[in-house]
Amino acid sequence: MSQTRSKYSLLNAVTAMAMTLVNGLMGIVVTKMVIEAFGSDFNGLNATANQIVNVLLILEGGFTLASNVALFTPLTRADYAAVNGILAATRSKFRRIGLLFLGAGVLVAAGYALAANSALPRGFIATVIMMTVIPGAFNLFYATTYRVLLQTQQREFVINLISIATLGLGHTVNIVMIRLGGPMWAVRFITMTFALINSLLIAGFVKKRTPYLDCRQAPTPEKIKGTNDVMIQKITGVIYNSAPIVFLSVSPSGGTVLASVYAVYNNIFLMLKSLLHSVIDAPRLSFGQLMTEKEKKDIWPTFAQYEYAAFLAIFVLLTTCSVLILPFIGLYTNGITDANYYDGRIALLMTAIAALELLHIPSGHIINMAGEFKISRNIQVIACITLVAGLAVGGSIWGVYGMLVSVLTVAALLCVLEMGYIHTRFFGRKLGQLARLLIPLTAAGVGVSFLEMQLPLELTGYLKFGVWGVLLVLVNAAAALAVSAVFNRQQIRGLIRKLRHLLRKS
């Protein structure tokens, strides 16, 4: 069982990284072509449409996570009658959510079209929003139940592989369409079409490969607990990720052009964070099942290794990013004159936000996988109040920088609260061990970044950028291992042994 968990975690991580690279790199190419062909105004609208859909996903209410946790025990015991009862309740709930999502999307599309600070026609703005809403509604109504089952089975790699194919094809078709001089609306229509295909393929795979699946059984919604507590996580996450760009797009001092500037940085950091999430998130469902089989004290050594592996990945990628982000922005936006994309303050703030945001993810996963939704709710309530107040005040006074400082503050607060709870209460008196894992890497990361920023980087093309990227990743990985050899020799040896074991078994 543990070997299967490890194998699935590795598959989930590898395919998630591949999906992130396909979607991220091709998305960056498409974004550049969109800005050049249709302007920053349309790119800002496109980016805002994605975030509006993320806001509407508040309606999902964290029901996916609650269903995952409810399915752990019956799947472990092969109690398929109980599994089908939970899935029947999940399907019924998501059908209602999908219809509500679509209705809310229609209202938001109409309202945003009137409020947006954009030179584009109002009818066109509403159409773009609706072409973003429709695949989200269909996914909730039809496919999310099947996604939930795959996730709980730790077979997210199936979702990832299907998404790699559909996202890759969608981006490819968009690139061809733009090069052939196609119309502006086709960018969103193509994206919508392949998103719908993605949902159909995932549902079809699960139906074909799961012989015991029968959602016609009597639903058992009483077994899905904690949905009200999980809801606040969803609200905080949506405000955290989506509010800045939506606020900018309607702000008199911003508009969709400034939203485009923010979105370019955000897309780059989103790709990097998604790469790290691929590593950090992959084992989370394994921990959920592990907690149905073992005591907390027996899980701690595995968690400590997992957390340290996450810290190492964060160190390598974000030290590299801090050095290369502005040279890349200069290269990427060369020749674009309708907005100023080169901004060191945005780059610095987003790097710090990404680091803090990622550090507490392992602790957050343990809280959720243990079903301690009330603890998470209390933490998220504090974070949500702080975030809303910070965005309102900071955004009004200092614009985009004020909003980013507010997000940075909340990321730091979540670090303290979630990591503090896991290392002082859940596992008990592990704060000293956390400090020994984290402090040396943090200090080294700041020092390495500062030194590498002094390098005379003259990136005159993407080939040079790629070469420097590879070199810095290798140098920073060596630095991380050197720090680990001095301060955390036991952890790094354990990780190397585990990696060798996984490679032999695969």
C-alpha cells in the first residue's frame, strides 16, 4: 500500500509539472501574441475573465475537499456501497452548484461589462466573460464528481495527462489562429471549446475504468462533513488570488491595461508556483489515507521529510526567479509600447509573496487531510478579515503596490498560524525542528539571490535566458544541498534514500 502511495505521488508530481510547463510556457507565448495582435486592453480583459470565474468558484464552497476526506475511509476499506452513496451526494450537490454558477455568471458578465474600465465594446466584454463561465459551469455540473473520485484514489495523474493534451491543443490552435490573422473573440472561443472537451474526456475515462461506480444509489450527504468550515478557505483563497486583478480592471486609475501588466507578472509567478505545487501537493492525499491507518507520532518523520523537500524546491526555484524575473520581463515585453511592464517593486513583492505562500502549504494540507476543518476555518477567518481590510485600504491609497503588500501580509500571517499549529499542537513541540529546517535555507536564499543579482546578465534572446536559467538552477540546487549537508544532514540523507527507493521501484 505504501509503495502504491509513493508511486502515485511521484506520478502525480511528474505529470503536474509537465502540465504546468505545457500550460505555462505555451500560455506565455499566447499572451505575448495576444498583446502584440490585439493590445494590452484585450489581454487585461482576458486575464480578468479568468479571475472572475475564480471568484464565482466560491459557490463550490470547498465541497470537493470535503468529499475527498469523506471518501478516504470507504475507499481504503473497499466499501463501494459507501463510496457510491457519497459520490451520489457529491453529484447531486455539484449539479445544483453548476446551475447556480451559470446563473451567477450571466449576472456578473452583464454587471462587469458596465463597470469595466476598458475601451472595448460592452457587448464584447460580456461575451468574453460568458465564454469563460460556460466551461466552468459545465465542469461543475458534469465532470467534478469524477474528478473527486480520481483525486481520492490518488490518480490525479490521469486528470493531468488529459489536461496536458487538451491545454496543449488549445494553445496550439490559438497560436495558429492568431498567426493567420483570426478575430479577437476566437481566442476565448477556442479556449472554451478545449475546456469542454477536457471535462468530457475525464468523465468518460472514469465511467469506463471504474466498474463499481453507480451514482444512482441513494445519496448519503450526511457523510460529507465540514463543508461550512471549508467554505471560508474558499472565500479567502478567491479574494487572495483574484481580487487584485478584478479591482485593477475596474479602477479609474488602473483599468484593463494595468490589469494586463499585473497579469503578465502573475502568470509567470503562477507557472512557477504551479511547478512547486506539483511537488508539494502530490503527496497530500497519501497523508489523508495514512492518517486513517497510523498515529500522529508515527506520521511525523514522513511529514518532516516531505516538508523539507518542499523547502528545498522553494529555495531552488525562487532564488532563480528573483534573479531572472526582471531580465525576462524586459525581454518578453520588448517592443510593446501601450503599457510599461518593467517594474522592480512588483517583481520583488511577488517573489516574497510566492515564497511565503508556498512555505505553509504542507502544514495546510495536513490540517485539511486530517479533517480539522474548524481549525482551518478559524485561521482563514483571521486571514480573510485582514486581507479584505488590507486590500481596501492599501489598494485605495497605494494602488497595485498597496494590494501586493496586503497579500504579502496575509501570506506571512498564514505561515505563522498554519505552521505554528502543526508544529506546536498537531504534532506537538516540533517548532525547534522547524526552525532548524527553515532558518538556514531562508538566510542562504536571501544571500544567494543578492549575490546572483550582481551578475551582468545581458539577455538578448530566449536562448541566452534559457542557458542562464539552467545554470542558476544547478548552482542554486548545489547551494541548497551544501546548506543541507551542514545543517540538516539527516533529512537530506533520508530524502536521497527515499528517491533511490522510488526510482528502483518504478
